Amino acid sequence: MELADVRRHIRDRDALARALRDVLGPGRVFAHPADLLAYEYDGSVLQAVPDLVVFPQSTEDVVAIVRVASRFGAPLVPRGSGTGLSGGAIAPVGGIVVSMSQMRRILSIDLENRCAVVEPGVVNLDVTRAVERDGYFYAPDPSSQSACSIGGNVANNSGGVHTLAYGVTTNHVLGLEMVLPDGTVVQLGGRGPDDPALDLVGLVVGSEGTLGIVTKVTVRLMRRREAVRTMLGIFPSIEDASQAVADIIASGIGPTSLEMLDQLTVEAVEPAVHAGLPPDAGAVLLIEVEGVREMLDRSAQIVEDLCRRNRAREIRVARTEEERALYWAARKGAFGAMGRLAPNYYLHDAVVPRSRLPQIMRQVMEIADRYGIRVANVFHAGDGNLHPLIPYDAATPGETERVMRASEEMLAACVAVGGTLSGEHGIGFEKNNYMPWIFSEADLEAQRRLKTAFDPEDRMNPFKVFPTPVSCGELLTRRPPRLAASGLWI
């Protein structure tokens, strides 16, 4: 089926734009093709042009947008910072992209009750910056935390490099304000961790904008630990490093983070960051333990012993906060550095049981060899959240299709050992047609009924999460029609 066959038909796009300008005012509705270019993309490899982009600045604006869209039967696609990696913020069937980037206020901070109320456009790292002088922080820390928004984190139930100890976004969201598809504003949860009602907050976190548009988020704040120890383990092979991960977790030490970078990743990152990562290492483990200062020596020694038992040739310990920050800059800058390897890259974020990491890493490399491609592995090893990253050149004929086939095999291999499709990036449009790999038709139907209860007309982020007639691969190889200069579809 062609994308043109499934695009939502907006009866009068110009009238819709006028109606939105009437409620939002000038300058906050984008309709010209040149203005829409940046919103054809998110952080994934996918591309689809919306009909319009709007910029609410308040809950009342969102209510007005939703009600206008309802009159015109227009789909709505909520968008945070656009850093998502599963195509969740693109508009494959057209409609209105609702950019939350102008709703970026921290509304209140309550240190006594360890929570803050923020708008969805607030950048993740800015929450920690607002409270760190008082000894607090916001725990979920995706690698893109200096750019990604809290609203996007809520949509995808994002994790981060310290997920192993602190959990993912759903563990740190106490309450939500959300606009439903009919324009109703609802309050879910509260300011405490034990709201007596149904856990609708847990339902919305991770729903990828398919149930409504979140306009306020109450987040949990945490106290800084007394001390932290950051270590690098240098290994001859990725298999050795993977076994070290399994052994460290089995020991019960409980590191707060356990991240892996393979040789190809180091090759890309080190020239940019200069963290002193050895280019000949088969893999590097970035390990962090936190807690009471007196206990760290013992924990660090156990970690070092387990690494050496798995043939680590060197263990480094960050001596200063600057050195620790440099190690983390290498990890968090890994994806951005991949442009040194190729013009494009494609990645997944499957999760596997940690005990199966050595096996899966061998399978990933076998698949890469068979397809004649390179794979950079940089991932949250401690919780088994893999990020096999394939650098490639989309301008080379047939390259994209080859990468997609290899990537699909890697994902299938992860599912086959008891893994799942996503740990933090979401399903979006990238992996929606793989959902039957892990859910039965009865499971999917129950989930569809739940969405229908919130969104009976299926206008909230359609073509996301659930299987659709069009696949990610088709969108990559058969682009939707672009807007002509006149603003009409061609």
C-alpha cells in the first residue's frame, strides 16, 4: 500500500491554518513548506512532512488546538525536542505537529516533598541544574539529556545511563496534567508517590502521545549520594566485557551504571572528546558505584577483581570530577560522533536478559559480517539495553535496504532469547509492525481497546505503536509526497 493511500485527508488545509491562527495568534502556526522542513524529521532515520506545525504556550492553547483539530478531523502529533529515535514525532499520515518547545517553564520546586512541576518542553538536564546546588537531582538521564525534553521522556518512558540503579521515567513521574482528544483537561496522579486512585500516570508514561497531550509533569527529585567512584575497564574483546557485565550484576554489588563502548565506537568518539580511550581496545566498560564513602573501596575492589577475571588489561579510576566528566562525555557523545564514520546511521534499542549478552553480541557481529556492514556497539550493558548502531551512506544504491534487513535480523535475535523490542526509545513508527513478535493478537486488541477509550477517532499520533499497512522500510524507500510551493499536496 502506498503512503498516498493512507494519508489523512484534511478537507481545507488553509481554513484549518486560519482557525489555528485565530486561537493562537500570528507567528505560532507554520504552514509554508520551507517552515515545515525541520519537522519532517526527528532523531530517527524516518521522514514525513506534516500539514501544519503549531506552538502552544499554555494548557489553554493546547485545548484550543485540540478542539480546532477535532472540527477538521485532523490528526495530532505531539513533539518534544525532536530527539526521539523511533519516528514517534513524525507525521506519516499528515496532520498537525504540536511542538511543545515553547512550554518550557519550571513551574514550582518543592524540596521538602522532593518534587517539581514542569512543563513538557523543559529540557531534561535543566531540572537537575535547577536543584543541584541544594544537593538534589532528577534521575532519568538519557544520553541526549542536554537536548531532550521532559515531555518526550514521558512519551517514551526514557531511561538513561543510570537506569540500572534509578529506573526509567515512569519511576520518577508522580503526576500529569493532560489534554484528552476531546479537549478535556485531566489531572492524573499527584505530588506524592502513593496516589490511591488507579495508576493512570503509569498508563500514560510510555504511551507515546497516543492517548492525549501532556501539559504539566510532576517529577520526583532525589538526594545526591555522598560519594561516587567512576572506573574504566579496558578489555581485549566485546565478549570478555559482556561476561564481566554479567558477573558484576550477579555479584550483587549493584553499580549505578554499567555502560559499554566497543572498538568502533571508541574510534569515532576519542578524536572528538580526547578522554584517553585506547583505540586498540576491543571494548571499554564505564562503571560507576555510589553510596557511603566508606563502602566504595570495597565495592570498587570487587568490580575490579571481576573485570580482571574476565581478562581486563587495565582498570582506570577517575581521580577528579573533571576526569569523571570526560569519561561521561565520551559515552554521552557517542551517537553524535558517529558522523566521523559515515553520513548516516541506524540503530535499535532492544533489551535482552543480561546473562545472554555474550551470546547476543556474537550474533550481532555475525549478522554484520554476513551483510558486509559495520556495527558500533554502545549501550546500557547493565540492564541489557542494546544499541547496535550501523553507520552507512544512504546515497549508495541499495545500502539503506541492506542495513534495514540486517537491523531486523539483529532485533529478531534479541527477541528470540527472551528480549523485547525497546528499552527506552519507544516503538513509534519504526518498530510498530514488529509488535506481533512479542504480543499475541489478543494482547494487541486489548491495547487497541484501551487507546480507543481515550481516542475513539484515532487522531492522537496515528500509525504509531500498533501495526499498520505501511512499514518503516517502506517509508524509507518510498518517501511521501512533498509540499509544493503553493502549499498543496502533489
